[in-house]
Amino acid sequence: MSKNHAPNISDSEWTVMRVFWSRGESTSSEVIAALASETDWKPKTIQTLIRRLVQKEALTYQKIGREYLYRPAVDERTCEEAASRRFLDRVFDGKLAPFLATFVESSNYSEEEIAQLKQILEEGGPDGNSA
């Protein structure tokens, strides 16, 4: 799988992938330790999630001695874009305007956040780059 093709990953798998994206590479023991303070998952649960991510080609691995060193096979931005598109397709029939209307109408935003949203819409991205 290329870095530009995103697998469909679950919410729990997102939590695990964020550890890998922030670290670049890790062993399962390191991921278990990193998630100990933010989840109540058992080590076997995390190992199962890592195994699923390997099967989905979201992670690659290399055996070093008795340990496996895992690395992201897909970049975070690609996964975010794919997950956003799947959500938009599933919930809003692929239509952006109803999504934005629902999102904006249901929350209170600061003037700064509204200005950022306007910039994104007008310029094609938060930094003025087309996404």
C-alpha cells in the first residue's frame, strides 16, 4: 500500500496509529506503554489492534532480534482526508454544504475560528494552499 492510499481504520485503530505517527516507529511494548495513561486497554488488545493495522497495510514491520519494529505505511494526512470523505459520503451523501451548515449551526465559534473557516473556504486551505 502506498503512502497515498488510506485503509479504512476503526476509532481504536486511530488511537494506535496516532502513537506511530507521532513517534515514527515503535515496538508494541512502546505503544502499550504510551497508551497506558490514556486508555484502559489490556496489552493483548493493543497487540490485536497493531496486528489488524498490519493486515490493513497501515503499518509495516521489521523483525529486530526478538522484537518487531513497526512503522506507519500511510501518512496521517492521507488517512484524515480518506476518513473525512467516507464520513461525508456516508452521512451527508457526499455533499459538503449540508455538512458545513449542520456543523456551523450546532456550535458556538469564536470570531477567530470563523475567520479561519472563511480563509479555508476562500483560499483552499488553512495556509492558503489548495488541499
